[in-house]
Amino acid sequence: MAIIGVLFRIVGGLCLFLYGMKVLSDGIQQAAGDRLQRVLNFMTGNRFMAVLTGFAVTAIIQSSSAATVMVVSFVNAGLLTLTQSIGVIMGANIGTTVTAWVVSLVGFSLKLSELALPAVGIGFILHIVKWKHQALGEAILGFGLLFMGLDFLTRSMPNLGDSFNVISAVSNLGFASSLIGAGAGLVMTLIIHSSSAATAIMLTMAFNGIVGYEMAAAMILGANIGTTVDAALAAIGAKTAARRAALVHVLFNVIGTCWALPLLKPLLALVGLITPGTMVPGLPHDPMITTHLAMLHTVFNMVNTIIFLPFVKQFAALVTFLVKDKDDAAAAPKAYKLEYTSGTLQNTPELNIIRAEKEIRDMAGVASGMFARVSAALQSLETADGTSAEAEGRSSPPDRETQVDALVAEMAEKEEYADEMRVELTRFLLECTRQQLSYQSEQKVYQLLRIISDLEDMTDDCYSVSMLLDRSVKKNLVFKEKELEALAPYVHQVEDFLAFVRGALGQTLTSEQSRYARELENTIDKSRDKLRKMGRKRIEAGEDVKTELLFIDVVRRIEKVGDYCYNIAEALRQRPRRLPFGLGGRK
């Protein structure tokens, strides 16, 4: 019964530790906010900046598993290339060692009960008070809970010392002991589902003398393999590029562990040379053993990165060879589907906004393509000699009707696709708002929802123009040559505005860009008024009323596309504001 009671205390301490890590991670993400998102801009740089990005993001969110799952998700969405993801994954493995250092330097060198409870109290007060640094209070609260859990583990482990005699029996088997230790670390990480928490337990066991230095070192190396399971699970059912990125993580950690285990003694000797302080072998409660293990964790991942970094392209070629490209674009379903899980969102809620922005750029590409297709259809109404076939008294040739039928079918398909994008992206962003976001990120989400709505409305109007052109051809409502010539620059103005907005997505417009957007809007409005006036004059001159009203309707629909472009420009101009002092966020 005594052992069962100790086990319950250990499980409770572990759960408190894991919950503290989650609260700490959420608080840091909210406090970092848009700054955390800007860190990800380094991903598109060279391999060294990619490593730095992976390190920074993992150090902030306190989870290499979450970071690598995020990378796999970004590769799946096309936001990262395979080569870029390799550097980020390497950096994430280095970033995960930060937790070991915090636990080692603080958790075993100070009296946790004197540190944890004040942190919980201060953090809780700062978190519930409505002010602009609530997220900082949540981070401090998580910090305190984390070390309370570690305190429970540290005080409970010695009571199980006699129950771990089997470990002593396998600690002196040479290389076999290292393999057993690595296997134990692997299994422990798979069960706990967190390499950081597993590492903290291993440090605690070594601190209490339950496992020796070398056995604990081997367990830490094994934990590096166990942490790859999340990326592998995230790649199930994903695109080929995402499966390759997950394989990168698995191979990087497995190969690293395979070379490190036979060289464990030289590696530990290197750690002993560069780590300040002397470790006393066999001495229980020696804080230096945890410092040496934290250093081992860092040195291993850094050396592994240094070995692989010069061969990023070759590494990418290897996983490309191992994971064949089975994506068949022609056979892919036409319906849009944004793949994500709520669990992934909870790990990195702030960073998922970047994923949404990429999808919105794709949606803007759909709208731009639809408008370009409509523009080409308007030009096709003219014959090679610059006159309209119907204007010469001839009926529409059969191929003209075929062409307009194809146009309407294509526009209907793309408009339905855009509707699906709106539904999926809206659901995704609303899921983001259910997580703990900073105030600025919440405002960013609402901005993106507004942009999604405008883009979808834009595709509706492109489809409407195609229906008007279909009516023009099949009802023999003839647009005159002069009208079509006047319409061409008007269409080009809207195309320019659409290209400007598409290029500005994901940015905050400068005052000069905002001024340029207003000028484009005013120019389009003036052209609209001129074309409307032309249509009304032709009606007064006795031209066919139905034809001229149809022409005016085409002008109106095209101008609406320009209006939506201006709405998006206005949304991009408004930078999310910070809460004033005394006003809290949603939490």
C-alpha cells in the first residue's frame, strides 16, 4: 500500500508538472503574440536562420513535439518547403533542451517549496487582474505549478528506491546497459507524450540516485527518439511533402541516437570538460549530475545538427527517395478541405494564424484567377477585326455559345470552391479564438475573417459577370464595339487593384500604400460613372434598352470587385491595437 501511495504522488506530481508546462507555454505564447509570429519569417531564409527559428519557437512554446507537428502542418499547407523544414526541425531539437536547463539550474539548486508557491500566488494575482500583462501572470503561474510538480516528484522518488533494484542490475552491462537505458527513455516518452517531461523525470531519478549517470544519459538519448511519434502521427493522411518532413524528424533523431550510444563514454567525457563544476559519482542529491545531463542533452543535439547541417540538400534528396510522390493532382478531390485537429491548435494557437494567412493568399489567387478569366471572356466578345459579330447582324457562332457555357461552368466550380474555402477557414479561425490568444492575435483573426468574407463576395460577383455574358450571347444582346473598348481599361484598373491587394496580404499597409489604394478606388469609381453615363446616353439615343441595362449591370458587378479590394485594403491598414491599461482580454 505504501508503494501505491508513493506511485499516486508521483503520478500527481507528473500531472501537475505537465499542466504547469502547458500553462507556462500558453502564457509565453500570449505574451509573445505577434512577435512570435514574426520569428517565423526567418523560416524562408537560409538553413542557419531556419535552425535559429526552430530553436526560438521551441524555446518559447516549450515543446519540440508541438514545434515539429507545426512544421509538418506548414509543409502540408505549402507554407514551408522540405529543405526549409529540415533546418527548423534541427533547431527544434536544440530548443527542447531549454526545459532541461531550467529544471536543472532552478529545480535542483533551489528549495522548490520556497520558489513555487510564491510564483503560483504572484502569477495567479497578475493573471486575474484586468491589465495588459495578464499573459505574463499566466506564465509565472505555470512556472510555479511546474516546479510544484517537480517538487512532488523529487520528494517521492527516494521512497521508491528499493523498487528500482532491477535498474542497478542492468547498469553494469556495458553497451547493453546503454541500449536498455535508451529503450527505457523511448518507452517513457511514448507513455508521457512529452520529451521535456520525460527528461525532467530522468533528471529527478538521477538526482535521487535511482539511476546512474550513464544510464540516465542513455535514457535521455532514447527520449529523443520517442519525441518523434507526434510528427509521425501528424503526417498520417497528409501530403507527400508533410510525410517527408515527418521522416526527416524521425531519421534525424534515430541516426543521432545510433551514433551517440556507441560513443556515449567519449561524449560524456566531452560534457565533463565543458561543464563547470565537479560531479561526485554515486553521491545522491548532487545537483551537478543534473547540470551534466542537461549539458549532454544540449551537446548531443548541437553536434547532431552540426553533422547534418552541411548535408541538408542531400538529406532532402534521401527522404524524397524514401517517400515516393503519390499525390495525384488530377485525381485529387475538387472539394476544399483544410486539415487540422483541435489538439494541434492547442499546442500553438498563436502560430496557426500564419497557416490561415497562407490559405487566404490561396483564396485570393482563386479570386484573381476568376477575374482574369472574366476579363479574357470580355475580350473574346470582339472579333479579330475589332468588331462584334452580332454588331454585323450575324447570330452568335456555335463555338461562341460553347465558350460561354464553358466559362459559366468553370466559374460555377471555382465559386463553389471559394464558398468551401470560406466555410473551412472560418471554422479554423473560430477554433483559434477558442484557444488562449493574445488581444492582438484575436484582432488579427477578426481582420482575417473580414478579408475572407470580401474575397468570397468577390468570387460571387465574378460568377455573376459570367452569367451576364452568357445572357448576352444567348439572348443576342449585343455590346457595341465602342462600349467594349471603353470597358477594357476599366477592367484593367480592377485587375491592378486586385493584384495590389493580393500582394499586400499578410502585411500592414503603409500610409503611402493606403493612399495608392484610395487613388485606385477613386479611379475605378470615376470610370464606372463614365461607363454608366455612356449606357444611359445610348438608351436615350434609342438603342436596345435590355442590352444597355445588361452592360450597366456588367459595369456595376466589376466595380463591386474593386469595392471588395478597397475593403481588404482598409482591413490591412488597421493595425491591431493593444488593450489600454485597465481593460482585460477575453480570458
